[in-house]
Amino acid sequence: MSTSVLPQLRIADDLLALLGAVTTEPRPDARLDALTLAVAADLPVLLWGEPGIGKTAALTQLAASLDLPLTTVIASVHEPSDFSGLPIVGDDPAADGVPMAPPDWAVRLVRAGRGLLFLDELSTAPPAVQAALLRVVLERKVGALELPAGIRIVAAANPRSSAADGWELSAPLANRFVHLPWTHDHEVVVRGLGGTWPRATLPRLDHEKLTSAVDFARRAVCGLLAGRPKLVHQMPTSETRRGGAWASPRSWEMTVRLLAFATAAGADRDVVSLLVRGAVGDGPGFELLTSMDRMDLPDPEDLLAHPAVAVLPERGDLRQAALDAVVAAVRARPARARWDAAWTLLVRAVDTGAPDLVVVPATTLATLRRDDWTVPAAIEQLAGMIAVSRTADSAADRVAAGVGR
């Protein structure tokens, strides 16, 4: 048959097939990495984003990349019984009870034994439906049916301000998710519309690191909570914030799992930050991240014992903290040899990093000198730098004062 006489709908189908033929490419994306890592950790994830931002498309691509069958359930168009099950009266309910029959989508998931359950439009589901979803998300049960371990759960929601007839997420349901903000990336959208989208891949877990990863995660979380007991449970007072990530024993347990997976996978700091804050909220999350940074700081006594060959942190904030710890150690146990060693460390810090970081530690260290301690040559090496820094600060203050007038 000539192409000129083909039915127009067949030609339209061919055109649609060409438009749907896309490829994927590896591309650094902290949000996508955080999502796949949380999926690998078998924790429910909730993607927050404006309508049309690509949440559904991202989940479709994720399922295809991970070779998982995707089951989409629009939460807002279902009744509570669609998740809790419909009662089915048998021959002898007094003896056998009344079982709760699950919906067909749950039966298909169980038969497949694996898959990605996508609960869409969660924030437009009324409170009664959200209450029914609690058991699905936490216990992985739909009616009398239990979802197998191979089923991962991801949900999506729009902020109430942009959701039609939206509801705030209930606090019990919100506390069962890892919350990830989902925004568009201009370059990703442009390349995707051109036919190439980022590829989602499961993290590569290093089997040799599993034990140490679990130990690190537990030490990090328990170390913080031991010193900050008020962080164990912090349910927000406002309804809006209760519908997001907040700290509770449940979400801290999720954080331990996420940290263990992130450590075993060698995830970068941006990914870890998204996951931690998505589990326990921004405030407790930032405190944990700061605490984790200090876990990696070198022991000030080790630095003082071998100042000439000491390895200082590369990051400026961590290097500053290490130098401050050295000065604090000398103040706590002053001795001429320790004071001299600290000056050697400050010189090494200037030689291997930003000189301005040693101004405050050097000024403080100078005040610790005893009358019978000879001024070391290291001070002469630092004196000029400190003087220049102070002159620059004074000039900046004068400029700021002039602008303020």
C-alpha cells in the first residue's frame, strides 16, 4: 500500500512513536541520586513540586531505568476503602471473620513480586484517605494483602498553595516519608525535550564498607541526640510544617538507614544533605551534618604531636574548626612545647591553605604566652600576614561606615 493512502491515524501513530523515542545519559543530579538512594534503602519517598514540574515523568523514567513495573495510583480519586479494603462476607463470618478484600492494583503488585508503587496527588487526598494510606506506607498492607519486600513506594504532592482543593498532609503520614523538593533544571529540561533525559541508576554499594557504614551512621545520630536530647522529638506547631519533614524517633531511625546507605555508596555531601533534611527537617538535619563534619576533624593532640607533617582539612570551615581546637587544647593544658607546636601548625596552615583562617587562632594563641616563653620564629612568619589582614579589615570598616552615613 502506498504511503499516500495510509490511514491518517496510522501516520499519526508513527509520528507519536518517533516523538516518544528518547534516550538517557548519565548526568550528575543530586535530587535524582537522593531519590534512587532512598528507593534502594526501601524507604517511602515524597516528592514535593509545583504542577507540571515533571514528577510523574521522573518516576516513569526511574521505573524504566531500574527495570521495575510501575503502578500509579491517584490518591485523590480513591476512597478510604480502596486502601483499607472492602469487607467480603463469607459463608460463616462468625467463624471465619470478615476479610478485607484488596483492590486489583494491589493484587497485581503482589503477583509481580516487585515494582514501584507511585501514589500521586497525595496532598489533594482528603484526610480520611490519608488516614487509610498510613497502613499502606508503614505496614505495607492493603486490606488483608501484604505487599512483598520487592515493592518500593514513592509519592508526589503539590504544595497546598498550588494544589486544587489541596489539604495539608497529616502529621502521622508526613512523618513516614523522606521528603525531597522537586524543581526543574533548565539544562535537563532542554536536553530532555531534545530527546535525552538523565539516567537514574541504583547506587553502587561497597560490600567492604557495609559494617563501617552502619557503625558510622549509628555513631553520628546517637552522638548528636546524646548531647541534644530535645532533637529526639520535635513535632512542629504549625499545620503546614507538620505536613513536611520533622524529627521523631521514627524519622531518626530512617536517617540512620539513609546515612548507612549513603556512606556505603560514597554519596557526596549534597545528596546526604537532601536525604538527612528530608527525613528530620532542616534544623535537626543541619545540626546532624555539622556534627558529622566534626566527627571527621583530626584530634588536636595528634596535630600537636606532629605539627610539621600534620594534615589539615581542606574545607575552610573544617580547617578553622581544627585550628580553633588546637588553640583550645593548648589553653586547657599550657606548656612551652605545645605552644611552639601550635605556632608550627599555624605556619603550616598558611602554607597549605587560606592565610586569613589563622588570624583569629594566632591572635588567641599569642595571648596564652607565659613570661618565660621565648617568642618562636614562627610568629615572625605570621606577623606580617596578620598585620595585613587587620589593615584590610580596618579599611573595610571605614568604607562600610562611609556608606552608612
